[in-house]
Amino acid sequence: MLAKFPLSLLLLVIYCNASSQSTDFFKPDSIKKEIRAVKITSFIKIDGELNEAEWALAPASPKFIQVEPYQSQPASQETQVKALYNSQYMYFGIFCRDSLGKKAIRATDFKRDFNFAAHDLVNLVFDGFNDKRNAMSLATNAYGVQRDLLAFDDLYYDIDWDGLWKVRTTRTDSGWYAEIAVPWQTLRYHRTKDSLQSWGFNVYRNRRLTNEITAFSEFPRSVSAARMDYAGVLTNLQPPPPKTNVRIQPYFLTSYDHYKNYGPDVKENETNVKIGGDLKWAVNSNSVLDLTTNTDFAQADADRAVNNVTRFNVFFPERRQFFLENASLFGVGVSQAADAAGGSMRIQPFFSRSIGLDTSGNPIPIDAGARFVYRSDKWNYGGILMRQRAVDASPGTNFFVGRISKNFGRQNRIGALVTAKNTPNSTNIVSAVDGFFRLADDQSLNAMIIQSTNTKSGKKGMAGFAQYYYSNNHYKIWWTESVVTKNFDPQMGFVSRYDVVATTPGIFYYYRGKKLPFKKILRAWEPSFSPEFYHQASTGKLTERTLTLYPVWLNFLSGAYFGYGIVPTYEHLSEAFNPLGISIPVGSYNYVQHQIWASTDPSKILNAQLLYNGGRYFNGRIHSADWIVQFAPIPHISITTHYNRNHFFGVGEFKTSTVIDLYSIEGRFALNPRLQLVGFYQQNSDNNSKNYNIRFSWEYQPLSYIYFIYNHTGFKTALTSPQAEDHLIGKISYLKQF
């Protein structure tokens, strides 16, 4: 009854209350703010100085408005944005005035795609199609470090997409300047016969010292700047006529590999030379064709080890650049949001890590591949075709994924997706139909039905979900229903649990009212309740129930937070569960755990996080904690330590008491955003592994790199001698755009 009636009634009451209190969640303004771009015939030197005479020709942007912490109030610090363009580039000159000058600037590292919560930054967001759905975001911090992404419907994001653009910054006693050049070929827009165009456009700034977010065109704090229906307008644009837009990026790689105690079938030492590359052809303003041959991802960030004590499969994100672009088109599905809303289930019919990687994350060579994508305000479609080389026990494999979606009405979409994995012995086919519906400015519905078929076994399975969101400045309410049958087999996808029916509703409450104490340091009290119910799909029996209640969640003005939660849990195991080698027998278990999430100001020179989970655990007890500490005395140097401990007391069939530790340390040392040395070391007592990776990178021109990489993996089990492998790699890539 708890799952069906009282919870539903509670959410209904809260929904009605939320509707009556959402007056500061406003609709998009019908009168758009404007920034007028000015055409020039000369070229701007990108040095962060803004001293060319041409900048005086461009009018400054209207005054910025606060989004955080005091929505709709004037900005406390002035921001000016100017726009110029010529036949090759769009230029943006930005001045972020600050009454404290250089002393106010915060930055903790020089990592591309830096943590936006820890840096001063400005972010440009473009909607060149004017469909209020597609967004391209280019951000920089005060040291010229780049962050960019593609967004679709403010729902799907290509966070690790890297665009071709250039930025330089300077810091002064009155604030900081950013000078940006974006090639027209990087931008996406309609190429029409109209003499002038206007695009959807927004700019927001985070002054990190006071954690104040301001925007050129205001948007509610419960959405992001990627909601382009809230954007302003960039006017007076005259893009160049269509021309050849081809980008080639060949590479040369040499490597030395050394293996220890891998047996007679593995060469102890091996040297290789490899040549390959990518080609990108923007066929027109809507269509892009990517080709790749002898694809290599040696420079991709290595996966970090994770010790998992839950019944959910661990999701490792894609890190390889070729697969990151347009991931939002092909990677539709359902997953937990960054703020933990939406429920724990992840269902994704296509996940690119199924290509070119084995189940342990080790690379498998890719001979060749192609990707075609078409995007417009009406239709979006595309396809990926890849050939994976036969290696040892892995046969040569062909991969295909096709996707089409139709936009209609007010940010609504219906679509379909199909994947096919073909080996000499079988073909795995997955097909899906999905839809996204913007029911109102603050409400949405996302749904999908998926079927899988295997030609060898003949087995068929299905999965699906429906997820409703109601979100404004006071509440976020969701209800997610998911189902995955026992025989569902998406070999090119990812599913966090099988043979399950999941019901995962929840609510966050955001309180910033007059009764909030300590307003000089406290921004909001944000309690939450997120119950989750899991039934076995094949039997209908309840297998897991968690009632996660956070009566305390405090967000501070500095960006720090503190949360305490209590989690009553019921688990029914129909088969043995073995977390970290501990055998837990079949049976039913009731227990309660306590959680603490805490963080200091992430922009400080020394900052720390704690994630603690402790209490009963099946038939015993557990203390599980992550401590993360970052030391960044200057932005050029950042050292982060991460310590994970799982301490079991009398758990499982044999009443096991043990401690499993996972240590890691990562350092980033940068002369500037383009010349960096990065390394990490991990030691895991679960499998006695010791891994480290060192990577030197020099971006000698935009998106052209020289890399030197050293990677070591070593482990020891009770049944084998110590095994280790070492890889030394040198790689150079060169990007040329025509």
C-alpha cells in the first residue's frame, strides 16, 4: 500500500502546493534581448587584450540579470559582451568587471571541460537553427581553459564534445577579459539566401567568489542556459556562403609493450607503428559525415577502478573523442540525473563503449568506421557503421546503429532507433521507439519501448520506461516506471539491472524563504524523499525497496553542501550475491543505513568531499566512505587524492569481517591550457592491483596534439604469479580544416 496509495496522494498534494507557489518560475519573454554583431573586413589577433579599433564599433550587450542567488535582481558585477565577424570567424570580446580585480578570480585546474562549479567563467550558447532545441555551448574560465558541449532539448548532452575554436584571456585589477574566435565551420546554422540572420543566443557568467550566476537573457534557476526558448538574440549576422568544409586529422603512433607472466602465448616485448586518422565533412549546414580508419584512442582518459557494493552494474562513461560527438542523438535512454533525481535505473539501447572495447575496458582494434548525422528543426537522423578487427577470442564484428526522430509542436519529439551487432555466428538486433513531450514550461514526459532479438538463440526480450518530471524553483517531482525482462539482451547497449520492474518516484523541495537561518552563509534547505521499488519481472515478487529520506540537505552560498539521509532497505535475493568477494546467501533482509554527503567550497585552494554510507548491510554491518581532497595552490598545479574504504562486519554466509581499500592520487601540472602533464596512481586491495598512467600533452595548434603516454597495470591473485603490463606510447596528430 505504501507504494500505491499514500505515496501517490503525497505527491499529488505536493504537486498542487507547488503549482500555487511557482510564481517565480516565469515563461520565456516574448520580447527578446539583443546583441548586435558588426561585420568587419580585418582579422582580430586573439590575445585577450581587446585593443583593436574594431571592438569600438560593436555595441555592448544589455546589462546582465541574476539567476543565482537572487533571481531577477541586477548583477552585482558588470559584464559586457561584444560581437564581430568577418568571412572566416565570429569574434566575441567579453569583459568581466570585478571590484576586487585579480584577487577575486577562482580556478582550480587547467583541465579542458573543467568543473563549472569551481571556476570563474563565461559561457556562450548558440541556437543557429532557431528551433529552440539545439544548443552549442562554448565556455572559458579566466585563464583561457575551454569547456564546450552540445545540448538537445536541455535533456541530452554531448558534454565531452570538443569544438574547434580559440580563446585567450587576461586578468587585470578591474576584472578579466576573454577574446574568442569561432570559425564559421564550427558553428551550426541555416545557410539561406537571406542577406542577414538572427540566432538564438545567450551568455551567462559565474563570479565564483560569491557564486553569483548572471545572464544576458534571464532564465529560471531550475533550468539551464541550454533551454534556448529563454535565450536572447544575436542579430545582424551575415554568414559566408556554403563552401567546402572538410576537416582531416591524421595521426602517427609508435608504441612499446612489455608483458610479465602472461604465459607463452603472449610476447614479452613488442614494438608497433600505427598510422590512421579521421575525416569530417560538413556536407551542408545540416549534414555531417565522419570517416575513421585504423582508429586509435591511446590518449583517451583511462577508466578508474571502482569497488561496487550495490546490485547495479557500474556505468563507465565514454571517453573516446570519435564517439562523443552527436552522442545525444544516438544515446537516448533513461538514467539518474546529476542531482540524483529520476531514480537509479539506466536503460540505454545504444552505448558506444560496446564498440572497440572488451568487457574489461581493454581496447580492440577498429579497422574503419563511418557516421552520418542530419539535424534540422523538423527532422534528426543518422547512422553509425563500424568494423571491429578479429583479435584472439574476439571475432571480427560489424556494428550498425540507426536513429531517426521527428520534432513537432512545442518541443515534442518522437523517434526510433535500431542497432545490429553481427559476428560470424550470430546477429543481435535491438529496436526502439521513443518520445519526448514538453507538457508545459515546467513539465515533461520521456518514454521508450525496446525489443531485442538474437538470431542464434532465438531469444527475445523487451524493456521500456516512462519518466515524468515536474520542475520549478520550489520543487522537482518525478515518477519513473521501468521494466527489463529476463531475456532482454542489448549487446550494443547498457542496462543497470535485468529481470526487473522498477518504480522510482521522488521529490526535492527547495526552500529559500524568510525563515531560512544564517542567510549570510546559507543559500537553501533542500530536503528530499526518493523511494525506489524493484520487483522481479518474471515472478512479480518484490526484490528490493529503498526509502531514501534526506531531512537535511543544506546548500551554502559558497557552493559547499551538507546532507544527512536515512535509508530503510529491504532486499530479497533469489540467488547468491557476491559484492567484493563476499558471499551473501539467498534470503530476505531488512536493514537501515545512514548517509552523509558533504563538501567544502570546491573553488578553494584546499577543498574536500565526504560520501559516507553506514549501518546494517544484509545480515551484517558496513562502513563505506569516500574521502576526496584537492590541493590547488595555483591553477597550474592540482593534486587530488581519493580514498575509498569498505569495512564489512559479519557479512554474508561466513560472517565475513574485512576491509577493502582503494587509494588513488592524481596530479595535473600545466604550463598553460595547451601544455600539460597529467598522472594518476591507483592501488586496490580487492585484487591487489597497482595501476598508474602518465600523459604528457601539447596542443601545438587547435585540436592538433603531441602525446607521450606511459601506462602500467599490475595485479596478483592467490592462484597466479604477479602479472604486469607496461605500455609506452608516442603519438602526434594534426588537424587541418579546408
